[in-house]
Amino acid sequence: MAKKVVGIVKIQCPGGEAKPGPPIGPVLGQAGVNIPMFIKDFNAKTADKKGYVIPVIITVYSDKSFTMELKTPPASILLMKAVGADKGSARPNKEKIGQIAQSKVVEIAKQKLADLNTDDLEAAIRTVSGTARSMGLDIIPG
């Protein structure tokens, strides 16, 4: 007999550095997740992704067990890491935070392709390019 799903929780945690305090702890506690076990498993699986924000989907079952599905970091985080920026521009049409090569956009799109709602690489590139423009990044050929 299959386990009964009692909840699905979607959160974003820092890779390899999740702690049981807010905002993670209260959300997991309400869902009935064993917080220390989640923290240990999550930090072990994301130890190589320190410095990135990792979205995770946690499926909670009636016997208080859980499964977690790790996603790729948001495109905005990957773009900021690529150009070395701390945050996006508040006014992307007027104030630019930097430039990014088209080849780097393609690389990020390939990385994000599994988590996007498309199977087409060109559509993924357009999605990542739009995110870059909305953050105040100029896309240069190369």
C-alpha cells in the first residue's frame, strides 16, 4: 500500500548551510517534517553548492516521513554569480549592473532546462535572457 501524502512544501534554502531556525524551521514544523533529519540530508546533498540558493520540494507522508526533490538555483542567482553582482538593478532600463556574454546565457539555460516548463533550448535561452535584461544586465555577443 502506498503512503498517503499529507502535504507538499516548497522552500528555498542556502546550499549546504540550512539551519533549523526561521524561516525554514517553522515551515517544516507545521508540515510535520523531522527538521534535524531534513537539515542533515539537505546539507549533505548540497554541500557542493555553497553560496547558491537551492529550491527544494518536500513531500510529506502520513507516517511523518518525507522525500525531497532538489531543483537548480534560480536563474537570477546564477546570472548574479556569473557577473559577480550582489543584486539586480532597481531600474534595469536606466541603471545597468554589468554585461554577460551570450555564451554564458546559453550555459545557464542548459543548466536550467530541466526545471523550466519547456524542452526547447531556444525558449530556455530566451527565458534566461529576459531574466538577465530585467535584472539590468546587457547581453553581449560572444
